[in-house]
Amino acid sequence: MTTSITESRVPRKTTPPSGVPGRRQPKKLGRYLAMSPGLLFLAAISLYPTLYSLVVSFMRWNLSSGEAARFAGIDNYVDLLTDGLFWNSVRVTLVFVFFSVLIELALAFGLALLFFRGLPGDKFLRALIMMPMLCAPVVVGLLARFSLEPTYGIVNQLMRSIGLPTTEFLGNVDLALPTLIAIDVWQWTPFLFLILLAAMQGLPEEVIEASKIDGASWPRIIWHQFLPLLRYPILVGVLLRLIDSFRVYDIVYMTTRGGPVDATSTMSWQIYNVGFRAFNISYAAAFSWLLLLLVLLAVNSLIRRMVARS
Amino acid sequence: MQDSQKRTARLRIGALGVITAAAVAMSGCAAGAPQNDSGKTTLNAIFLPADWGKVVQEKLAPEYERETGVKVNVELVGRDAIHEKMATLFAGQDSSYDIFNVDYNWIPEFGKGGHLVPLDNALQDKEDFLPLSLKVATWDDKLLGIPQTVHPATLWYNGALYDDQTIKDQYQAETGNTLAVPKTMDEWLTQVKFFNGKTFRGQKLSGWAAQAAKGFGNVHTWLSFAYSFGCKPLNADFTKSTLTTPECIGATERWSEMMKYMPAGANDFTYDSVTTAAQQGSIATAIQWSWGQFATDNPSASKTVGDWQMTTIPTGPTGISSAHLAEWVISVSKYSKNTEEATKFAVWLESKKNDVLQATNGGGDPVRISSYSDPTLTEQKLEGNGAARFRRLPVTLEAMKTAQPRPFFPGEETWETALSTELSAISLGQRGVQEGLSRADEAIDKNLSQ
């Protein structure tokens, strides 16, 4: 039985029949045919809308006006680049992304170091740390709104009980964005923690032991062994968080709605405002493309930097 | 692969194809026929998850089905989501929903696009409706929505505070005046300053509270000041922003000054925040929608049951009292496959009987004039308190005579967003009144030019 299968396969692989130049074509065609439903599905749900939004970004189209879309060239892009609200949202988004990802990475790394050798009750603690990540961002936003409310919120009540003054975390221009960053850090540090802990637990024990025998201190082991070996898990985790942070919308919607003034008006929030309050779909599409460009630039420069160092 | 295996595979693929085709065909049939299992009509409606939406979902829609056999599926969806759904469904001429609960300021927007069914002929007794409620449901001389509930802004005051002899004496001593319900903006400001920081029934008081959060809350409160100061935010044909007139500046200065006497966190205050403060008795006065009195009279949530009274918005320098109007209407989608049945249901919802029934169940203030003298409402008392449950109705009726809607034009939502940002900056002291209003003028004019 085995022999017959081997015999029937070997000639096909090694000696294609001569005189039939297109003999391998049907097999290739079969593969493409087999893949085509998936490719079509992908094109329908991803490629087509993406390209369509690019086309729309070169039009003038307000969804509720009842008027047909008309070609407008690069007008939307020119309007955007001269729009103060756009530049404000870019600034707010960049500050949010930079600080939230940086703080999450630092905290996650510290927590992973604490946990990777095992702690008493670490399973329970790990589950506890994971909990914020399991909540929907809308729920987190709502919780934050209630908890940080100046008069009845638990945070201010606790602060007052130890003699600290009442603080408007979400209603103060200077505090609103840092507060949103803190909420994001609370929710998403566990994600990076999970990635880094898994990566640390996979590190070769011999390397650590060898370093110890050579007399290296823990800070040196971490700096010279851990960080280089964890470069790629860190890159993957940071990239995922970076992409996600650029799109921040839910917690803004549930807490500050872009305010006070425009202190927390991120790009995604502005896109929502333009697209789904004013229904200026073409302007929102152009806005989205510029956001995409910004994300690609950030991601690309990070990958290049990491790869160049390695 | 052996021949038999190939045959089996072909058979399986064939069967899968047949099943898929059948499923697609059946789903197509289902989408095209808005009928329930018994062959009767089914309507799909979206309402706000406020009390008036819940009354429709829980009581009126089932009753309508019992009466007519027409089933009405009512989904409760938040305000922003209704607006989004309407725009996107209308753009695709989608017939999934027949009826929408509409904030009246969307009537010009969707009326201009021709997405709503005119209901003039369906509503036979228009004369019984509050004239203003019909006016804001009309665009281009077509009635595009049946008014469901009105909420003019009113001045709330804690009656227990105003009746307290110690407080009255203190007020007399401090101001030289008798404490009485304020009739003018100046009287109100004096009282707000007096109350702010006082302690009453163990609660430290703030002078007043109102919606002030960025988005729409601050604009809605500001409008009651603006209208009472004679400010017209836009020119007559809505082509130019006119926020830097002396009237608008005066109104904004007064609003901004009064913001200092609101509770901590006021810049983030929503309707719910004001309600909570009123329920706790931590504010002396408020500008709030009329129907919110239900929440303060709810003994399970409020410490001030029966205490809150209402009056019309105090008059500005020119003697005008004009509240900002909030109202929700019921509209029928032009793309509905059952516009006739949907129209019948919308009209039925606002029959005399149902207008009263909705109000009784907490569904906002009535839209029919006759409901305001209906004994079912006027004679209801709060349990264990004796105060009239609908004591606000005469004030609501009075306020409706001079109330004004938000600027009634298709770009209102965008106008509100631009103004809200600058009002937020003014109330936080980031910008002066003049500078903030000039910036708002600029931003609004830019939007209008597009």
C-alpha cells in the first residue's frame, strides 16, 4: 500500500511529462480557484471599502443633503491641512499615543519582571491584573466617568477623606488628556504584560545562569540580556498598542466628548464629529486617510529603527 | 483521490450550493415582506431610550397590536445613534425602519433631503396641538413629524428653601429684599449669590446648576440666556453668524458669570448631573427641562420629593423671557414599504388618550393643549406627599408661548458643535467672552460657506 502511494507520487514530482508545456497550469488554476472565495470575501469587506473611501475623499458629499456626490479634487485635503481643528487633533492624538504606550510598556515590563520567576498567589494576581483588559472600552469609559465625578465620584471622595482638594479630572483643560491616558494605561497595560511575561518565560535559562556565574547584577542582566532578547516581542506588542491607541475613540466618547474645549479631541473623535454629526462623509474620508498615513509613518519608522538596531 | 471519494465530494459541494442558494433566496423573501407569521403587517420603529420611548415599547406598541393586529417592533437607541442611523439608512434608501423618533432640529436636515413622509393630511385635529410643537415639526410647509413630547427649559427652585423662615430672614438682612421667586435675571443672580455656600438641611448649597458639558448641554443652557437677552445667534436666512452683537455678548457674560455659582465639576454637567444634584438637594435653583421633575419626585431616588417648583426663565434686560425648546417628534421614513400603516401608528400614538397616557407614565410633557387641563393629569397627587404630581404643567404651557427652538436650519448640528467648543472655552476661562464669540462666529461662518 505504502509502496504504491510512493510510486504514484514520485514520477509526478520529478519528471513532468514532456511535450505538454502547460501541464502544471491546471493545478495552479485549481489553487487559485480554491482561494478565490476567500480572496473575494477579503476584497469585498476590506479592499473595496478602503479604495471607495479613497475615492470619496476626492469628492464633495454630505450624506444628509440629498444631493449627489461631486468630484472636488484635493479640496478636502487642502481644507484639512489649513484647518486648526485638524492640527489640534493631530497634536492631541500624538501626545495620547506617545505617553500611553510608553507608560504601558514601562509598567508592563516591570510587572512581567516581577511575575516571571513566580510569586506567592501569582495565578490569582495575574487574573486580577488581566481584568481591565477584559472590559469593553465603553464600560471602562462609563466607570471612569462615574468614579471621577467631582461631587459623588469615589475617587474624589477618597481624596477628600485624606484631605486632598476636589479635582475636576475630566472637566479641567490641563488634566483631561492626562486622565484619559491614565484610563488607557489602566486598561491596556495587562495586554503588554501578557506578551512580555510569555516572552520572558521563554527565555533560555542558560543565558541567565551564565550571566549570573559571570557575576552580572540583575540590572545588567536585564539591560544586556533581557532587552536584546525581548526586542521582537516588545516590537510586536508596541506596534499593536500603537495602532490601537491611534484609533482611540470609545473612552473619549464616554468621558469628555472631545472637551473641555478641544483638549481631548483626538483624530478619531474629530472624524466621528465630521462624519456622523455633520455627515460630511467626504471630509471625514480625507481625514481618515491622513490618520492612516500617520499610523503607517509611525509604525514604519518604529520597525525600521528596531530592525536597524538589530 | 479515488472516483468514489470524488463523487462524494461533488455531492457535498452540490448540496452545500443548494443549501446556500435556498438560504439566500429565503433571506431575500424575508427582507422583502414586512409581515409577521400570521400574514399581518409588521412595522419597525426606533425610539429614544427615554421614558417616552419606553412607554411606546412597553405599553403602546403591544396595545396597538391588540387593537389592529399590526405588530410594531420598537428598538430603543441613543440620540446620536438615531441621527447616524437615519442619515446612513436614508442615503442607502433603506426600508428596514418605518418610524423614527426625531429630535426636531433634524427636521430641516432630513426634510431638505426629502427623506420624510409629509403627514399634513394624516393629522386631522392640528388645532389641539401646541402651535410651536407643530411649527418645529414642519419644514418647507410640510408637516414631517407628529409632536410626541415638549420640554421647554424652565427655572427650577427648591420650594422648601424659599419657604424657610430662617433663610428668608437671612436674605432680607443680607440684601434688603424679600425672598421671592425671581422674575428677572438680575433678581435671580442676586439670589444665586446669596444661596451659594449656604447650608440647608445638612447640605452645602450651590447657587444653581444646569447642563454645561461640551457637546450640546452648554449650548442648550446658553440659549435660554441668549433668547431672554434678545440675542439672535444667526441672521434671518442662516447665512451668517451674529454672535458678537451686544445682546449675545450680554447674554454670554451673564451666563459665564453665573457659571461660577454652579457645583464643582459643573463644566461637565449633563442632564443627569443636574437631576442628581436636585435629588440630593445640593442646589438652590436650576435651569432644567420641565419633565425632569418626575425624577426629583421619585421617592426611591430623591431626598427632595415634592420640593422642586418651577417658573418660567427670568426675563432679560428687555423684559423678554424666552426658553430654549426641546421636543421630540415621530416621523415616517419615505423609504418605508408601509408608509400608510406607519403613518396610522404615528397618529394613533398621539391621540388625545395616548398623549395623556404617555405623560402619566413619565413620557415627557404633553403636546396637546387639551391634555394640560385633563383631570387625569391635573388631579394626580404624589403618594404620601400631597403635592400635585403635574404641578409643572401650567408653567410648561406658559413657557411654550415664548419658547424658541434651536436655529431651525439644516446645518444646526454643525452649528451647535462649533459654538459648544467656544462656550466651553469661555466657561473655563480659557478665552474672554468677546474673543470666544468672535472665534465661534469665524468657525460657524466657515461651516456655513461650505
